[in-house]
Amino acid sequence: MAEWLLALDVGTTSCKAAALTPTGQLLASAVAGYPVQRPMPGWVEQNPDDWWNAARTAVRRVTEDPAVRTGRLCAVGLSGMATTHVIVDSAGRVLRPAILWQDIRAVEEAAELAGTFGSPAPEDLFGASIPMTASVQASRMLWLAKHEPETLSLAAAIIGSKDYLAYRLTGELSTDITSCLGLANLKTGEIHRKVAAATGVDPGLFPRRLAPREVAGEVSRQAAGELGLPHGIPVASGMIDSWCNMLGVGLDRPGMGWDTAGTAEVVGVTSARPPSGGPPKGLSALPFVTGVAVVYGVTQSGCDSFEWFTQAFGEAETAQAGSRGTTAYRLLDELAATSPPGARGLLFLPYLSGERSPVFDPHAAGVFMGIRREHTRADFTRAVLEGVAFSVRHVLEASESITGLTADRILVSSGGAKSCFWNQVKADVTGRVFATLAVTDAGSVGAAMLAALACGHMSTYGEAVATMVHVRETLDPRSADHEVYTDLFDTYKLLHPRLKELFPRLRRATENVPDRGRKEPR
Amino acid sequence: MMTLGVDAGTTACKAVLLDDHARIVAEAEHPHDLVNLHPGWAEEDPEDWWRGAVATARQVLAGQDPSGVRAVGISGMVPALVLLDGNGNPIRRSIQQNDARAVDEIRFCKGRLPEDDLFRRTGATWNQQVIPPKLQWIRRHEPEAWRKTHRICGSYEHLTQRLSGAIYTEANWALESGMWDALEETWLAPVLDIVDLPPGALSPVRRAHEIVGEVTGRAAQETGLRAGTRVVAGSADHIAAALAAGLAAEGEAVLKFGGAGDFLYAVDGFRPLREMFIDYHDLPGLFVINGCMATSGSLVKWFRDQFHAGVSYADLDLAAASIPPGSDGLVLLPYFLGEKTPLHDPEARGTVLGLTLSHTPAHIYRAILEGVAFAFRHHVEVLEAAGHPVARFYMMDGGARSALWRQITASVLGREVCHLEGGHAGSAYGVAFVAGVAAGLWPWERVRDQVRIAGVTQPDAAAVSVYAETYAIYRETYRRLQDLYPKMRREHVVRA
């Protein structure tokens, strides 16, 4: 009977279940979506029970697949959105909607903590140089302490997104160190008492912190019944999605470049060790696996920019997708391809939910610049894809500049990697070879690797990479287009420095406008 | 008793026949082409104008007794440049006021006569609109045409000459040419010297309502008018339109929300502003300080065509009306075709600032309406900073039909805004009215009769304070991006 591993990921828009063989072949995958709530400007929330319900749906779909049905499940590996916080009471009940990674409600608290500890916070605090943003756990805890003390008074535990799935699967509360970014120390796993004091949160609210490949528990009878899985299967604790993705990309030596083209896009390069003195603001430099450090940044609205554009302006494609047997995204790719490189002089700054790297500015916002009346929807579509590619180049070059290493090849994965057109635009914009992987969703591979390590299929990460990661296709950059883009990129890089003071002014001027929602006379 | 007005516009000729109460009896339109031989060039064939004038005149006169027409007037774009040979025939196509070819020649002229001197005497600056750089271009690039040139004039003067044989220049062609000393009311010799223009190439200057001649026998045959019908000097198209809009008193401003945006302000003396243009009003005793925004209603149309084909403006308005002033943090610069006044920056570009994941198309639509209103406010600020307070705002044309846009405009300006009904017949109506005054059919005061104040919109106090800041950001955004726009090239040259 063929063996398989189950990878479960809690994403921003859906939960994904994937069945992989121990050699990294994808047998089946399924997603089940859930809504995101934006009840106030800057707030982004979700209901954790939606995650569990979606997980049930997705897992059942995977196990119904003929390739999976007859196999033997060996282990489960988890991944989930980073800096997403779930608060449960002693009975395991969710006390408030989860606060998602994109949520910037804690901007003031982040500034307050930055004032106390500095930003990035010193290494002795969090075990690495980590910027004090509105999404790190300390800022969130301080916000809760200030604005929702009643929630905290009922709380028994604060856990990450995938930890909630682990809890529902096994009945046991745990977390891992990557899920406590910006609260616990990455090296020691402990919470610094100064940080605990500053946030006012009881350190007892943070459950045991496991290594990602450690077993969090075994699938309970109840969960097994709900999911249609055998009980007693080991569940690896897992890690945050961006890191799981790095595992699945196979980052196992210095000088490798990668682009995780997810809702947010994680872009970076590996080096032998983190640069001394910490990275500049907006970038992360962290020990990853033995002998490999990752230096990376995040462009906050990667696929999210395309998703936003598709929802706002892709009505026709969305309507046609079903009958044409494709997705709205691929139809918009086709539309974008009718506009030339440079979108006829239209530039998009993709800072739709602020930007993390490399400019690090939660107040930044999106810009279309250079609009002419002759510009069409095709030009706008192309500009959005190019704008994200510019951001990828911006983050990549910033990461490389502090490592001194240049990555000739970028391993691209996740949702955005499904677009050949977008991959080629990125190759042309960055001037690098873009390589896609056999399994687009590298996060699934990473979680499956953790599952394989947890159940003893393999003993080292190197072994897992060699066995489970495979390149599918490489795209070479086209030099003529690269020149066009480099010209535009120079202008792109000037937009944020020129406009950054205006973004918060604009937000302040237009928030809490008293007659919101009032219909004006017709 | 009737009067006839004909307007030779950019894309069409229009004719209007008025009865003795200045009411429209008949209207006609005849399209023609703008010739773009090269990017940035704008030429037209005067023969097209004449054909259009003849066709539309015949159409409105059909079934009428031509002897009832007491006077005729023609309006047109200003200052077009028509080169005439010794027989009064055009030597080449007309070079239009928005033709941008004479870039080197503008520099040349600047070097010969400092802009400050030019401005003080003529109210013009060395820009693409004035005549001497275009003449210099002809001298350099088309010496044969220059050699044959006997006389120069503008669009409606040329047509009026063809209709009546009159040889003259209407006052606003003179004023906008950059060659007319408005203080001394004479051609400005130092400017003519720059291009070695013989004074004989210019004709006597007449005001719009002056009768300059009578319809000739030949023109009568072509047009269907009676030979001997009196012909007035005619009018610059935008001034005739200002008249048609009822702009009749010092301190009044008309905001025209057409495809482009026009700002017209009446003032009782020659007080030019560098950022804007100044013309003689057709109404004696007044001048019109005016501006033109490259886009206004055309952006609304563009947005609908690109993103909401088939949706009505009313539905777009409805969705945008539920979004608060400030569009939840968006600011839009409407410079999609560059900008004319008050920036005079053909390389400026459209920009949307402040986008977030929660913005919808309705937000961007609202931001367009707000951005165009900001561009109007910019004109008001330039004017008021120069000591010209606006006493009353009249909003008209397509955009004025939108209650939402009226509300936004009133709040952006922080002033009460009246909107006008009627007046849409525009330039052709205005110049027919001028002809009627010249023929003694009615006094100037009757100009308001055909326009009606359809409503008054008050600013919303909360919105006013939001717009105060978003307008400041609008201005600041341009200042910060101004030097980057020229880099946003349409076609990138790909080096092999």
C-alpha cells in the first residue's frame, strides 16, 4: 500500500490540504475557502472555526481522490499564516476573531514598543533582529491589553493559525517558535520578562513551544471521525507558512534566491550566516537550518494586488472563467500580454496594505502613476503585475546587498507561480532566471517534509530536500525587456521616498469622515 | 428676423439660426478631421471648415426666407495660424492653437525677447499657443511657404473673408497671438522683428460685434444666404461660449464640465495672469480670464469605457455617492492628457494616490470627480491670489447634470455653486447672439434670457474640511512627481 503524507495549510483566503508521497510527488490537493472580515480600516480578521470547517472539507476531498484513498497515511504536517493570533479560553473556545497578519490596528502600540525597545528590537529580546511592527505578537498583545482587557481576562492560551488546527486535530494546545515571532526569543524559545512586562500579558498564556518537526500530538478519535482519517496519526507541529515554504523550496546552501509568490510575497537570498549587526529595517535575517541563514523581505501585497485588481476590475474575466475552463487570473494574464512591457508608461506601486520590505512603511499606499487617457484595462492589468515584479526586484536587491551574494536563479513558488506570464515578467524585471517547482505550492512540500521527519521517514533536512524537491521549468530573462524595466524601475524606486509623507496625511484627512454612508442628493 | 451663427470647431462645424427673440430656430452639425501628421502636431484644412460652414448654413436655412437673416457671425478656434497668398488663398493647412511642434522656436523667441517683457505688454507667455514660434518654424522648415506668405490670420477671420471679402483680424486673435500690445492697442514691433514679419502681413483689428462686410454674391450662392447680408467680425469660440453661458458681469466665473474643463472669469480690465489666458469679452468693457483643463468629463467617459462598459453615469454616481468625501483616502490627479492651465505642463500625467485593498471602482470614480473639482479649485486659487475674487460660480455642461459632481464641486470650492440649464448650443449660439446685437435685434443684456439657473448647491461643512486637506495633498503630489512624469514614456526604445 502506497504511503502518503498530509500537508495542511491555513492561508489568508483558504485552507489547503495536500497529499504527497515521501518522494515529493503531489497526489492530490484541495482547497476550501473562507471569508476575511475588514470591520474597520486597517483591521483584518477571520473566524478560526471557518479554518477548521474548511480543513474538514479539503481533507475529505483529498482522501476521496483515487490516488490517495488506497494509500496509508503516515503523518500530518502543518503550516499557517504568520503573526496571526487566536485567543482561546480554558475550554478551547475561540474568544474573538483571529487577528490576521495584514491587520495594522496596532500601529500605535508598535510605535510605543519601538520607543521602549527600539526597532528593530535588539537580538537579546527576540533572538534575532526583528522590526517592531503592527503585526508582531508583542504589538498585538499590547493592543489587546489596552482595548480588550476583558478578552484577555478570559483567555487560556494565545496561539498561531496552524496551532489552532493542531489543537482541533489532537486536542492539545501547543505552538512553535516561528509562530511567536516578535514575542519569544527565537534562539531560546523563552519570552523575555521585559517584553512580557511591557505588553502586560501573562506569559502563562503561551503554551509549550515545540520544534517544527516535533510531534504536537496524535489525531484524536473525534477529529479522525470528522476528517475521515485514521486516528493515532502523528501531527508535526509545523511552522509559519513563509518558513514552511522555504523548506519546500529546498533552501539548503548559501546563494540561493527564492520568491514565494503568495498573498504577500517573500523574497530573499540565503547566506552562510546572518549578517552581523542585523539587517536594515524592513528586512529579516534569521538562522534557518544548519549552515544556512535566510535574508529576506516581504512585499505585503503580492498576489493580493492581483487579487484586488481581479475583484475590482476583472468582472468580465471572472464571469467567463468557468465556461472557458480556466481562471479569471489566466484570462487577465492574456489581457495583460496585449500591453507591451512597461504598460505604455503606466506604473503601479503595490503598497495596498502598507509595505514591509524594503521601505518598511505601514502607512504607505498604492499608486498608479503615469496614467494617460489612451491607457486601457489591459495596460492597468499589466501595470499591476509589473508593479509587483518591481517590488520583488526591490526586495531581492536589498536582500542581496546585505549578504554580498547574488542569486542567479530564483525559485518561484506558491499561487503567483502558476502564472507563466507573471514569472516571465519577473524574470525580465529582475534579469534573473526564474525556476518553477514540480509542486507549485512549496509550502505543502515543506509541511510534508516536517511530517516525514516527524514520523521518522527521514532524519535530516538535506535528505528531505534531495528526496522531495524538484525543479520543473526555467525561464530566462530577455535582455531588451530588462532594459525597459530597469528604466522604469529607477522611477519606481523614487515614488515612495517622494510620497511617503503624503500617505499618512491622506489617511488622517479622510478617516472618520462624519457623513460616511450618507447618500448625497441626486 | 433672424441671425445666423457658425462655429468652426476642432472636430465639426455647427450652425445655429436664431429668431428675433434669440431663440434657436434650427441647428446643424457637420464633422471634419483634425490632421495629425506627427505626434504633437495639430493641423486642419481651412477648406474643411468652409465646406462645413456651407453645409450647416444651408441646412439651417432650408425652408427659411434668407432675407430674414439680418446678420451672420462665425466663431472658431483661436489663435489658429492661416497663411494666405496674394489672392487671399491658404498656402498650407492651418496650424492649430494646440500644435506643439515649435519647441526649439519657443526657445529661440525667449532668447530674443524675455518672457517678462512679452507678458507685461501682451499678457501672453512664450508657450506653444502663441504665433511667433510657429512663424519661425515655417521660416526654418518651409521657406517656400514663408516666401509666398502675403498675410496671416486666424480661423474665423479666414472664413469671414471668404464669406464677405473683409480683411481684418479679430481682437482675440491679436491678443492671443502674443504680438498685440494690449495697453497701446497696437502690434508690438519687437515681437514682429523676431520673425521679420512685415507689418503689412497683419490686418486691422476689429472687435467681435463690429460689422466688417456683407455676404458676396458668390458666397451667397454657395451658402444660401442673401447677398448683402451683414457679417460681423466673429468671435473666439470659448468667448462666444462664455457669452452663451451668460457670463456677463465682473466677478462671475463659469465652470464648464464638458469633455475638457473650461474656466471663464469676467473682469473689467486687462489684468493678465501668467498661469491662465486673457481675452477680450465679446461684451464690450469686459475681459475674460480663462483656463482650459485638458480633461474633465472625458475622464468619466474613459473610466466607464475601460472599466464599466454599459453602466449608466447615474448608476456610477449612485455608487460613488455612498462613499464619503475624500474617497476613503484617494487623491487623483486628472492630468491624463497632460495639463494646460494653470500648470502648462504637457508632460504631466494622471496619478491615483492612496490605494488600499478596500478601495473599489466606485472609490476611483469618486476620486475622478473630486480630482476634476480640485483642478477647478486650482484655477480659483490662482485667480484669487492675484486679487480677483469670484463672486458667483456657474457650473454647466455635461458634468453639471450630476448632482453628486455639483455637491463635490461646491464642497471642494467651499462656495455656493449655481448650475445652469440651457446654454449648451455654445459658441455658435454666442456668435449668432453677437450678430443679433450688431444688427440691432436685441441688446447685450438679453444674453441671460436663454440660460436659467436650475439650482443652487451649498457646500457641506464636513466635506469642506476634508477637501481642504486632500486638495493640499493633490497640489503637493504634483509638485513631488512633476519631474518624474517626463520619464513615463509611451514607447520604450528597445536597444538591440
